[in-house]
Amino acid sequence: MPRAIVVTENTPAALREVDDEFLRGASPDAADVRVEVTHSGLNFKDGMALAHDPGVARVSPLVPGIDLVGTVATGSRFAPGTAVVLNGSGIGETRHGGFAERAFVPEGSLVALPAGIDARRAAAIGTAGFTAMLSILRLERDVAPGDGPVLVTGSAGGVGSIAIALLAGLGYEVTASTGRPEQTDYLRSLGAADVIDRATLSEAGRPMQKTRWAGAVDSVGSHTLANVLAQTRWGGTVTACGLAQGSDLPTTVLPFILRNVTLAGVNSVDAPLALREEAWARLATDLDLELLDSLTTETTLTDVIGLGDEILAGRIRGRTVVDVSA
């Protein structure tokens, strides 16, 4: 029988053997695509799910893992053996996810792996890279290379690391914000032209401030996002995809009505198939895969349980791939 990490309201996450009936059980709809999973990735949400935080773990029992990469076995528009990736779409939250050797998943969100991206690298990209790419697709509508510095907050995390690599590769001047000064060399290796202390953004500030940014990719929220908006130039765009500092947004309408700033939300969970395919096609062409390798570490199903607290505490840099078959 396949192995899976299972967590419940009353019992901690543990690796155990499960059958297909169990793996189908948390699916809210009839899921008819069976995927033999080879890799997953560790995300902030997965850390929450491993702790059975009800903000993410919406069912009990639950197999965490909001990403999975594997091969189609049965029940899909794809031929058996096709390598596919799935990010979000409820897996690891409202239905069993990628921390298992087998999954039953919704067909409408599966994307065939683009040429040039293997299973391990697809897992390294994961929801973090997918979200970063969605952010850039939205940002580049209004902000071009040469318009000025683009800020990336939460820059040493998964979304931030890949956003820096993508933006720098596209020719943007990137400033990274971090609370970990020891990561400065790492962030510059990804392509950041400048690194600033997140403390300069994390406290309450004036609703309108001196302009600094042509745009930004924010995964932090709260006062940080409010200050970024207050410092964004006329016509700039700030994308919001996370709430590491908090879900509040203590700002005013002034950046929007006086500087024409756009705040664009990015939701990777419910992205339609066409947007998923566009983002993965761009990742295949725009992301330096050797650079991706340099920011990736690998773990197993046995060991990933212990990393949940680490990612929640902000002690994990870059991306962590889970080799499900190891």
C-alpha cells in the first residue's frame, strides 16, 4: 500500500500506509485521476497543515502537501505515464495532498510538465514559484524593466527567492527586503541589486511617503504592505500573495487616488487552467534552472514532518523538495 503523511485534529502528523479508499475519502467531489506521486514541496501552508492549523487543514484526517508532481495512472485526458504537476486547487487543505505516494486529484487543474523541467525541478518551483510567476505576469502589465526598482518582500522565502531570480532574469532592478541579514550574499546571488532591512517597512508609517518603488511583489501583508503602497510611484503595481506579518492592511485610499497605484491580489489556489498553463510555460523559458538548483534542498516523507515548525519560524531558505519515493 502507498505511504502517506496523515494528520488529524487529535493526533500529530505521522507517516503510515493507507489504501485507495482512504486517499479518495477527503475529496469533496468525485476525483477520477490517479497520480503516482514522485515529488512534492514544502510550503508555509504545509507547515500549518502539519500542525493541523484549521486555517489550512479544513478536513480531518488530512494528507498535507499543496504541491504534487508525478505521472498519470488512470482517468485523465493525459495518456498514462504523462508527467504532470498540480499546485493548490484544494489539495493539502480540503482534500488529500502531495505528501503521499499516490493521489486522486481534479483533472481540471493538472498541467503537463513543460519540456526542460523534470519532476524534481517542478517540485522545487512548486506553489512558491507558480505564485511568483503569477505575480510577475500581473506586475509586467504596468511595470517594465527600466522603470525603476522593484521590491520583493519576504525575499529569502520560497516565493521571494524565485521572484528575485525571475525578475532579475527579465531585466528588472530588484531590491530584496529581509529580516535575515546573514542572507544578503544569497539574495545577491539570486539577482538582487540591493538588500534592505525589513524593519524599515514593518512598523506603522505615514499614508503617503517618498516614492521608492516602480512596483513590488509582497508576501508579507500588514504594515509592510501598507508602507510599500505608500512608497510606490505613480502608476506602479504591487502584487499581494501572502500574510507572513499579518492579514491586516492599515492603509488609506491615498496611494490609489493620488498616485494611481494598483494593488493586485494573487491567488494560486483557484487559478484557471489556462493561466496555470501560461505560468508554467513562462517558468520553463524565464527561470534559470541552475539557479533554481542552487536554492533547493531535498528531504523525504520521513523527515519533512520535522521541518514544519522550521518553515513556520522562517528558518528555511529557498525551496525544499520532498522526494516522496525515498
